Amino acid sequence: MGRYRTLTVAAAASLLLTALCAGQAPAAAPPGRVGIDDVIAEELDDAITGAMREAGIPGVGVGLWIDGDDAYVRAFGTSDKTTGTPIKTDMHTRVGSVTKTFTITGVLQLVDDGKVRLDAPISTYLNGVPGGDRITVRQLGEMRSGLYDYTEDPRWLAAFKADPYRAWTPQQLLDIAFRHPANFTPGARWEYSNTNTVLLGLLVEKISGQPLHTYLQRHVFAPAGMHATSLPTGAEITSPYVHGYTNFTPDGATVDAAGWNPSWGWAAGATISTIDDLHTWVPTLVRGQLPDGDRLLAPDTQAQRLRMLPTGHPGLGYGLGIADFNGWIGHNGELPGYETIAVRLPQDRATLVIVVNSDVDGKFGNLSSLIASRITKIVTPKHVWSLPKEAQPNALPEPSAPPASPKP
């Protein structure tokens, strides 16, 4: 484990000002790796709090770890605007599409067990998928199936906005998606679709004989040592938790979405976790190896997961439920009130986790990407976080708007 810097934000700003006035530049990191000394830590504090002021972000939690060396783990702002409770790094949060990394790990474990074949049509395992005899399991994981994303459906969006507490079943979500024709021939190109991962969640359930939340708890979360992570079965969120703020409301007012039901995301986006658990997960995900040294996946399966294919967006590649953001490997996520980034830069042995309790993006675009860009400009200038505007995740597009661009 690394060393935790525990300076207060006020002290951090004072130290940074002192260093700048003295004409001191941040110490250079050794070639080929990141370094976090006290001056760099204070520069990070300043960059994060500055971005929060500019974009009106209520709260941010950040963890940046260098294997066996430094760590920067801090929280800024409030977790609850009503009570003023500060956000803390051990609070639970909704992590959105980071969920896809867990669900597809389950699929790949079943591949290792010889129960699923990546290049088999999904119709081999599940009935009722339009064109399912031409869509492979691999294409679902790589976001190359062509299936319509149910979260783009105007009627569904209107229903969600009218009642965000409503529970949705996976089959209801698929029924919405399947009312639409496919967007393209399977394998022709990349297009992000939550429908793909909902299907893969059902695949895990059918082949394993277990509910998805049970399978993930037994075979992914527990072996990885993620004791604060779960896939909820309803609107519950474990305490202490971060309140999330969204303006995805009928009148555009900003409200607390902590109690909204994430069942509409299910296998594609409903997981609850913490910064510490995501710190544990990201190296496991990228290496394919559990903390105790056992394999999460067979080496060949892990290699296939990490085979990044072009998405049509500069600096963004996508594998099997995992992305490459200009060298940072992992996934991001967004749903009403919450944004998350959980990624690793392998060559610098660096893991970065960011949680933001707002998706009111405004002129700054995706808020978690704003924070990640400010951080990586300081610590990894050769690998600045970059998420093309066309591929930025939107929690949910407006019902009256045209379909949103692909969102990883």
C-alpha cells in the first residue's frame, strides 16, 4: 500500500502558494513512472477544487495510487447539499457503466469453464434476440452487435423521467430495444449499447443458474476482496452513501437522485461501490489476476479481453467490456446524479479512481472527465485523460432530443 497524504485543503493551498512564490517547480518524477510528492499533491488539490468551482460540482472523491509507493486519496466538497455533510472516500456511490466490467468478467469466467463460447451466436444460449443467430457473444461484449440501445428510446426516456423510482425487469428493457430495427450488421462497427450488456447479464444467469447479483458476489466481488460492492436488487444504496444530483427532471430542476431505482441499468449500470473497492478492482481487471495471486481469468481469455478495437473516436479503443482512454485502461460510468472513472495506466503502475456526485454537465461536458483531465495533465502529461466529445457518456439523453452519441 502507498503512503496517504492527509493535508487539509487549506494547508495544501498554502503550501502550493509558498512553493510557487519561492520559485520552486514540482519535483520531476523518475523516467517512465509517476511520482506524487507533497508539491504535486498540493497542485492536484488546487486543480480539483478549481474545476469544482468552475463547474459547480458539489463533491469529488479521488484516489491515485502508484504500486508500492505514493498515494493521493482525498475528498472535496459535500455529499449531501441539504445537511452539508462532507463527502468522504469511504462512502458508497453508484458507479454506472463500470458495472459492465463485472458482468463481462462473469461471462469470461464461464468461457474459461467451457460453458460459453465467445464466437458462438447468442441464440445458442438465449432465445428471442432479433438476428441472434448472427450476433456473437464476443460482439455483444465489444459493443459491435448493432442492437438498438433501449436507453435511447423516447417513450422509455419519458417514462423514466415521469417516474424514476419505477422498477424495470431485464426483459422489459429488451422488449423496448427489440421494438427497433438493428442499427447495423453485426460486427460492422462500434456503437455503445446497454442492450448488449443486459443480454450478457441474462446469459450469466442462465448458464450459472444463479441470479446475477448472487453470481457476481460469489465469483467476482468476494474473490477480489471487494467487500463494499454489490449489485442491488432494488433502489437500495448502502450507508454511508454519496447523494447524487441530477437535472434529469420534468422541469429541469436539480434534485437528489440517491433513491432513484437503478434497475433500468441492471447488468449494464446498477452497481454500488466505493473508492477503495474500485482501487482493488482496477488492477485485478487489467491484470486478470486476483489480489492473492490466483487468476481471475485464464491468460488467453484475459488477452482477448484486452484486445482493443477502434471505435471511430480518436484515443478511444474498446475491448470486451473494457476501454482504452489514451493509455488508461478500465471503464467510466454515469447515471443520474453520479459519474465514475476507474482506470489504470499499466506502464506507470498507476490506478486512478474518481467519483463525482453530479451529472449536471453544462458547458464543461462530462464532469468526471473534466476532473480526470486536470489530474492527468499534472501527473501523466504524456497520457492526459481524453474522452472524445462524441463518445462522452450521457446518463440519459433528453426524450425530445435525437439519439445521443455512443457513450462508454
